Amino acid sequence: MLHNWLQPLKPLASSFPDDCLGSTIQRYEQTFPALAKGSIAILGLGAEQADVVRQSLYALKSPFEDFPIADLGNARKQESIFLIPLIKELLESEVMPILIGSHPAQALAQYKAYQELQYLINLVVVDEKVPYHTAVRDTGTYYLQEIIDSPRSSLFHLSFIGGQAHYLSPATLQAVQKRYFDYVRLGKARSELPELEPIIRDGDLLSFNLSAIKGMEALGQERPSPNGFSSDEVCQIARYAGMSDKLKSFGIYGFEPQMDFMEQTAQLMAQMIWYFIDGYLHRKGDFPATMEGLAEYIVDFKDHDYQITFWRSERSNRWWMQVPVKTHHQLQRHRLVPCSYNDYLEACQGKLPERLLQALERFS
């Protein structure tokens, strides 16, 4: 049972107005909340961090009507071996966990919970650095080593968003490119923010490290840096994640409450969670839930002697392209690659979209 893994919350010292999340969220104090299929569960992977964020989150207004949102309190322990079965049980129950973590390496437990369920996994990481190194063995700092290099890994695709070139070694960049992972530098990500949506839509889980945010807008980090996403940009990223029908968990990591001046970072994290929930409630039931309501567009590539089929959702106006390869059943759900209208226009001009080229290499 889930409650065996969890530390209940203390009763609130004061009440919140009826139109605030604090009065509508089902909190685990004495009675464990009823978790319905499709509901959202907030879970602290570090009590100190999560409790501070809760105070800011509860004060936000709640336009979510009677949608079931539960706060399950905090995990009793922070070790991966303890967190994995906890997150796995939520995923098996088809409950959407929002994880508030203390250290970015806890994303490893988030990933391994999927691996326990035998998924072929698409992972999205938002970070100023790539937590991977080809030579240095440090699973705390370079926690992705265990995911990328393990022969038992279930990883299918990995997308990095918000990386800063001055933190990236040439060897690491070469390793990323060799595996045909997505790597979107901060400058491009900020100038083309809507183009991040298809990348995020392709993820099964998203790990967000607060170091990806500009230090002056989120001081509650271990080492705030001068460059990064703005506060409104990360809220948009969180909403993109919430809207993705494929994404099944959302984790925010790296919060240092003792460095958080005026609780600004806690407030920003609370707003990110709010926008994730808002996106989740605006899901359209697009692929991979169903192909009903998708309009088909076929583009001929005479120079390459094949066609590319694009699909546009009539519900959300979002786009996918079908990778023109034969594959076994296990990979079928990865053949429809989320894309943008710009990718379709590029194909109509006879150019192979970069997303398609990357996808073809992954299947080769």
C-alpha cells in the first residue's frame, strides 16, 4: 500500500480561502486520499523542499473545479531503491505524479520506475548542463551514465533542453550526437520556444533541474548562474508537459530552500506546478491515446523515392510525422514522431526535416 512508503503531512496551521488550491487539494494527514485513475498526485522526495513549495502552491487560485488533486505528503526515505517502487505504484495506478525533489539525481528513480514496467522510454531533461560524462565516473553529478551506458537500459530516446555550450565538453556533445539524441541549446530554445512543444510531447517523463532557470529569477539553487530560462518560459515548458498525452510523470529537482530569498524560487516552482496542472486539464486525447480525429497529409519526396505521412489533430492542431520504416511491434508507438507545422512546410518544400533525419537514424 502506498501509505507505507509515505510520511503524512502535518495539519495546516491556517486555512486557505475557498478559491485556493489549499482548500481543494486532498491532503494526506490521517486519512489516505482516494486516488482515481487519471488523477494528479503531488509527492515530496525531500520533505524540507516540498513543504516550502506547498505553502506557495496552496495559496494559488484553483480554477480546476472538482478535478481530483491529492497531496500524498513526503517519501519516508530519499534513496532510489526506496523511491522506485513508490513511483512505480503510482504509474501502475495510472495516477500522474508531480515530484518535488531535493537533488537532480533523483530523476534516476523516476526513470527506473518506468524501467520496472518494461517501457521503451523517451526521457526529456531540462538542465543547463548535460549530466553525463564519457570518462568521469560520478553517478551523483553524472547520473545519466547509469541510463545511457547500462546494457540493461530501456532508454529509446533522450532529449536535452536548455543546455549552455560553455558547460558542455566536446566529448559529451559528440556522445550525444553519436546516439542521435536531441540537444537544444538555451539560445535556440528561448528564441523558438514553441518548437520545444513537440520534443516535450514525445517524452514519457520529464525531469526539470532548477539550474536551467536564470539565477536572478530562482536563487534557490546550489549554484545559481547568470544565464538560463526566464520564469515565464519555464511555466510555458511546464504547461507543454502537462498537455502531452504521452507524458506520465513530471519532476522538479535541485531546490535549496536556505538560499531562496523571499521564497521566490518556491513561488516559481508552485507556479510551474500550477501550469502543469492547467495543461493536464487541457489534454485533447491526441495520439498515442487514439488516432481518431487525425487528418492525414502525404508529402512525396521524389529525390528520395519515398513518401512521408503527416498527421494533424483536429482537436489541438498539433502535428506528427510517420517515420517511413518497418519495425517490430515494440517500437510501433515511437514511429509517429511529434513535429510542428514548420516541419510540414519544410517537407512540402522538398527538404527532409531535421526531426525526421534524427528519427531515421534511431531506427537504423
